[in-house]
Amino acid sequence: MAPSPLPIASPLLPLLMAPVAFAAVLAFIVRPRSVRIPIKGRHVFISGGSSGIGLALARLAATDGARVSILARSAARLQEARDAIRLATGVDVAIFSADVRDADAVANAVEEAGPVDVLVCNHGVFTPQELEKQDLEEVRFMVEINLMGIFHLIKAALPAMKQRAKATGLPASIAIMSSQAGQVGVYGYTAYSASKFALRGLAEALQHEVIAHNIHVSMIFPPDTDTPGFAEEHKRRPDLTNIIAGSSGGMKADDVAKKALNGIKSSRFIVPCNFEGSMLSIATAGLSPQSSFFTAVAEVLGAGFMRFMGLCFQWNWFSLIEKWHSKKKNM
């Protein structure tokens, strides 16, 4: 009688089953569960919607059949944006003029716009400078717009969003535009990075608070983006900032908008916009929510390697800083 193959195969069985078990566990534990966020026929409200990424997002959402509202400070630029969207899509969007630092003005605009299905907190300002040289009023200005402005928008929109999601049975979305400077601090970005890093904590805690109401939170992390304000901001960058950050690849506003809207539709918590952003997202995943099984696999398997790469980047940056100061001393 031929011997049974089981005694030979059985030692290999655990090795063969381990990847299957690993995949099954990841598929079970990823939270919140991934859903599709419908855009067509729904109300998409975008702050900072008169130019740059916000304008590109408004144009895409209008093309997808959404009812779009945009908010910004300048009434004249809002009218120009509305005309541009109408010309590109044939769709009229609603415009609201308000300073996001003014909670009452924001609340009035949101109330006038009506219940929101997809809230995109896209506004932001950026003034690079070393903290020692930067005026505290400028620091406060960035924090009030980049952080407090987000609180004002979400606080204004959330009660009606919850009611609308319950009434329609459709998932809603709150998307927050951060920056790759909200994932890693860089020389000259002290105040800006602080205002953007804070958004990560806001978003993680908020997702816990709103998931029971079928609302999904997305964090979008664009790199340097070709927007109307970027050229002027770039002129103020300290020399060392240009040396360190200059090698990072930039993007067009339209390309960032496409990545952002796709991420929102997929209910992804972390939405990177390019290859570097994907690597940064793995390196900084930490305890953040994750709804994608495949991204969870990449995070778990790539964590160690990305930590090593992060140390390499920091070594390079500190070397550049040391050389720059050494050169400056010898001048």
C-alpha cells in the first residue's frame, strides 16, 4: 500500500495557511467599512471654492451631476468662479461669501445653502517662515483659517447632515484638505505644519463620532500644487526650505481635484495624491482608520521599510541643514 502523503504535507500546511489567515484577519478588522459616496443629485458644499483645488473640485462635482455650493471671502472671485463653471459645464452653482474665521457668517451661509451631503473643507492659507522670524499675528492667522475655520464649517453643517443622511439612507462625507506638510514637518513650515497636523487628530476623532450616522471622513494630502497663491507663497520660502522641499514633485490643481473626488467617492480616510503621498501615508498610518483591505496590507507589510526610508530622508535633511549653516558661517 502506498504511504499517505499527509505526514509529508502537514508540516507545510501552516506555512501555506498563514498568508490566508493574515488576509482574512485584515479583511475582518478594517474599519470603517468601505462604502461608495454618491455624488450625482446630491449637495456638495466646497469652501475655498473660488480658485485652485476648490474651483477644480466644484467643476468636477458639477460635471458629475451634483448640486454645488462654493464659499469664499471675495464676492467678485466667487462670481468669476461661477461664470467659469457655467462655461465649462453648463451648470450653475450657488455662491456664498464669508470669512471662515467668522463662525456666525459661516453658519448663516451653510443654513442658506441648505442641508449638505458632501462637505469639502478646502480653504487654507500658507506663509512659510522660520518661527523665530514669523510674527505671531501671522501664525494666529494661519491657525484661525486652517484649523478654526474647519471647526466652524463642520459645526455649522453637521446637524443637518446627520438628519439628511438618516432621511435619505445614503452615506454622507466630510472631506478635509490637509497637505503633505500635515504628514511631515519641514524647515520653515513650523506654523503651517502645526495648523495642518492638527487636522489629523480632528478627523480621526470626528470619524468615531459620526460613523454611527453614516458619515465618512476623508483627509486629503496634496503636495505643492499650482494654485494662484502658490507662486507668491513660494517667493517667501526660506532658502533652506527650497533646498529641502524643492525636490518634492508638484501637481496641477485639476489633478489633485480628481484624486480628491475619487477618494471621497470611495470613502477613503487617507487620500494621497501622488506616489510620494502614498509612501507618506504608509509611513504615517499609525492608528488611523482604514477601510481598504489592500491599503491595509500595504501599510502592515510596508511599515518597517517605510520607517527605514523615513530615517534616510531625515538623515538627508539634517545633512543639508548642517551643510547650509556651515557654508553660511564661512561666508
